Amino acid sequence: MLPAVFPLLRNAPAVSALIGTSPVRVYRHGSAPQDVLRPYVTWSVPGGTAENTFQGADADFFRVQVDCWSDDDAEIETLAAAVRDALEPAAHLVAYLADERDFDTKRFRLSFAFDFIKPR
């Protein structure tokens, strides 16, 4: 039912080169395990709607937030570019949400919003 964020990232060689393949460090619900290896990606669906016509629901619209995390400032740029390139063929990049360093963990984060339209 949800957009294919995980398989899109898992199958992108540039992303896998940075976040591994076994296990793939892509986590849903916007959170990752506490001691996860870095870099990694989290994603969540903060909203969406059904795209309805007079014939019924034809598609589902999902706004997906994707966050890239790393301990290294240069690496976060590389990971964010790879994630963007992996998702853009299937979704519309609509916003850059954050470019910051977490106060507690000191991890760098780059965050995007993508719109996915998933036909039913």
C-alpha cells in the first residue's frame, strides 16, 4: 500500500555503496535503532490523500519525508545526492526540509519531502 521507498533505495547502487546491503540501513517510521551503523536513511509518511474521481479512488497520494544521517559532513552530501537520484524517477522532490546537525548525537542530517502518486 505504501510507496516503494525501501526497494528503490535498496536497489540503487550509489545508495547501497554508502549504507550497505546486509542489512540495508533504511528504516521506516522516521527512526533507526540506537546503535545503528552510520550512514543510514530514515523515512516516514506524514500525510497523504486518496485521489478520487467520479469513478472512485484512482490513486493514493503520499507525502514522504526522507532523512539522511551521517557522522561526516562530506558523506551526508554524497548520501543525500544518491538518495535524491534514486527516488526522483518514481516521485517528485517537493522540498528540502533540513540541513542540520543534531544537538544530542552530533549527527548530520539532510531531509527531503517527496510526493508519490500510487495508482490503485
